[in-house]
Amino acid sequence: MMTRGELTIFHVDAFTDTRFGGNPASVVLGADRLNEDLLFNIAREMNTRETVFVMHSQVASFRFRYLTPKSEIGFSGHPTIAAFHALLKEGMIEAVKDVTMVTLETKVGLLDIEIVKNESTGRHEIQITHRKPEFLETYDPKDYMEALGLSLADFHSPNPIQTVSTGTPHLILPLSTMRALDRIKPDWDRLKELQKESDYVSMSVFTRETRTPTSDAQVRHFAPGLGVYEDPVSGSAAASLGCYLIRYGLMEPSHPVTSIVIEQGYHVGRPGRIFVEVRGNQKNIDQVKVSGTGVIVFKGILSY
């Protein structure tokens, strides 16, 4: 069969400094020439949790579209980290300064991106400024504890199970111990049913008990409705969690920003770390930023 063209594609592990850790994403450059059917066919073919398509923008430095094997979402953190590492590798961004500012067009709006170079390691950290948080619907703990194979004793009350959005709505669910986090046995059919009538796209279950002393929270992230049963490391959900921690007093805010380290991925053998900065206090959160590093695993040619 004759091919119509070729595109450059990268496979990048995000939110990690180590290959085969963190969260993998496929990055397709020059995707403007692809029609809708090809976008979805390529996302299914790559079969990574998310494929990000890099396009030209008339209002920003770049435009990204994010597709899972099943659907399109407005924004996701780890493929954003991955895409900027691919753009740096290809020389499509000139990052000679300590901090390089670019803008990104997504379906949830325009985002400011800072590319910060670590002089000692030579690595670049991608910092994403999210929208101000919205604290949305709350849900009955009993339903969700049962769906996760846990009891109400594992729920960290009196904090709510609540949807928090900084661009993408995620359900935030607090557990009391790391042991409870380890014991989760999801009823996927039940979780899909709960999501159908909800205002969120995925669920972050967390505890303040961590595996490393430098972390502030440990997370497991589930998105069965998107075809992603357990996500190794989720950047946009980390923004929601960081805001939740401050809003409900689970961390004492500091001035001018509260720095939060979130660990994730241990339960799927792909540990990673997400760095979150929250500016504000319990009553008013002005800004949230999420940052991380990435490692390119391979570069190839996609024929279509």
C-alpha cells in the first residue's frame, strides 16, 4: 500500500530522569496535515496512554491535541512534558537562557510554559502554569470506597471526595494510610458507572504517607472511562491535588508559594515525581504550576 507521507514521532518517559520510569507518551510532530480519522487511528496504533499531536498555532508558540486510544481530552500534563522534550531535541525551541518562556494553545485555553535549564545536570524542567482551581461536585464516600475494594475506615475524613479542576476535572479522594492505598482492588465496572453521571474524567486517590521522605503525598490515578485503568504519573491531576491539599489544610501554605512533591507509579512499576507550586492560601489560590523532567526513549518515522 502506498503511503501518503511521513512524520517524526518520539516516545518519551515523562516525570522521571530514568528511562522506563514515569509515564510514557507518544509525540507526533508536524501533525497539521493529518485529518481527524488519521489522528484517532494513530493514537490507537501507538496505544500509549496518550499521544500528543504538535501543530502550528496562530495565537501561541504551539498547539497541542491530546488523544487516548479511545477519545480526545482537552489537556494532559505528562504528554505536554514529553512534547517539549521532543521539540527541544529537534531544535524547534531555542532554550539558551536559564528560563525560556513559550505559550501553548490547547482545547482548555492558552497556557504559559517555562523551560528551566538545570546547569548542573544539563536537563530541562518543563513548568506548566495551570488555570486557577475550581472546586466542583462532592460525592458519597461509601460508593467510592466500595468501588475501590476498601472500607469507610480507610477514608481520610472529614475531607470531601471532590472534583477539582485546573483545566481538566479530576476527582480527589483522600485515604488515611499508605496501606490502604496499597490494598486498592478496583471494581472497574462500578467505577465506570459512577463516572457516567459525574463531572470528572479521572480519579486521584492519595495519602500523605509516602515512600520517600522528600515527598508530600503519594497517589494512584484511575481513568477507566478513558481506557486508562491505572496511570503511572499524572501531571494535570497533580495540579488538582496540590490545590486540594492547600484548600483543606492538609499542608500548611508558605509564602510566596508552597512547594509540593507528589510521588506516583510505584504500583505499576514506573515510579515518578511531580513538582507542584501553589501560590495562595486556603481561602484563595491565585496560581498553580506543575513541572517535571523527561527522557527520550526513541525517535522514529511514522508513515501514513
